[in-house]
Amino acid sequence: MFTDKVEIKDVDKMDPEYGDLLRRVLQIQADCEIGGPHLYMRVSMDNAPTETDKLIVARTAGEEVDHFRKVCWLANQLGVDTSYLLKRSNIERYVEAFRGEITTWEDYAVFGFLVDRIGRYQLEEYVGGSFAPLDRFMPQMIQEEAGHIGHGEEETRRMAQSEDEGQRRRIQDSVNYWYPKALDMFGSSESKRAERFIHWGLKKRHNAEARQMYLKEVNPLIEGMGLQVPDPTVGRKYF
């Protein structure tokens, strides 16, 4: 496994595979960062139950846009034009979880609880990685991502423990919808590209390993809210 630290000026001196994989991971990361606000921002402000929640939605979107800006800056320094990511429709996003639109507060909450948690897992892959500029961005980005997850988890729990049976059913439906999409975000367990990311120090965990760690973390949280953990084999595209 490659363990050197690479700066922007050194990328073109590396094996071409390193540069190709790095540019790919930066484009996908940038697309995910801007994909979230495009997914929920238009309607979630109107559906937020309190003025404080509206402020949190706005802050979350602002932080995600800043993450997008940082990752794009790195990609741009490597000759990658990422401006197209601002213009593309949701249906064109790299990752399926970001295709479509969130229209309910339940979906916004569960997206934060389950999908933003995947975002944290992905950012953790870059910590201590070979591309030093990306590693340096991670402490603040991970801290902010934790806030997004925390608000989604808090709101999911609140609705799961509501005395309103309809509310409990709606939040369970949202968990059922986002759970398989979250698991698919880790990609195929047999991915050859993932092996190369690890080889070059651009990621640390195999897809299957990260997915299992996620399941061990999130399933007890779902159960602790009084919700049912969905069947992890239903609605999946990648195993």
C-alpha cells in the first residue's frame, strides 16, 4: 500500500492511475456534497416544524455548499472542471441516493440520520490518506457532518416516539425507503476500483467492511427508537 503524502504539485509526477483515481474521487465527492442541498433545500424549509429547524436546514445546506467549494477547489487545481455539477439535474447525480427530491420532513430527518452518516464514513476514508490537501480539510468537514447526522437522528427519534400512530408509520416508511439506498452507497463488495483506491492510499476500507461497520452502528440506533430495522437484502442494487 502506498503511504507517501502527495501535494497538488506532485500529482502529475505520480503514476497516471493515481491521478485518474484521485480526480474521480474528488468529482464524486463534490457531486455528493452539492447533491444534498439540491435534494432537500427547495421544500424542506417549508416543511420544517419550527423556526429553529429552518435555521438548521439553512446552516446544513450552507456547510454542504462549503464542502463542495473546498473539494471543487482541489479538483480544479488538478485540471478538473466541476462547474457542470452545479447545473446537472438530480437524476444525473453519481450516487442514486441523491437522485430525486425530498418532499417531507420525515424524509429530510431520515436522510440526515442514515445518508449523511454514510457521508461521514466517506470523509473518514480520507483521514490520514495519501492526498495531503484533502486530509487537511477533514477535521472541520467531519465535525460539521456530525452535526447534520445529529439533527437528523434527533428528529427521527422524536417522530418515532410520537404518540401519533400516523407519524410513527410515516417515519418507519422513510426508514424503509432510505435504508437500502444508504447501504448501496458503499458500492459493490467485489469492486476492483475500490482495491485500487486502497492501494494508493486514497481510501482505507473495503466496501463490504465499511458497510458492515455501518450496520453495526446504525441498526441498534434504529431499534432503540422503537422502529423496525428493514431487511438489508430488499431494494438493494449493490451487494
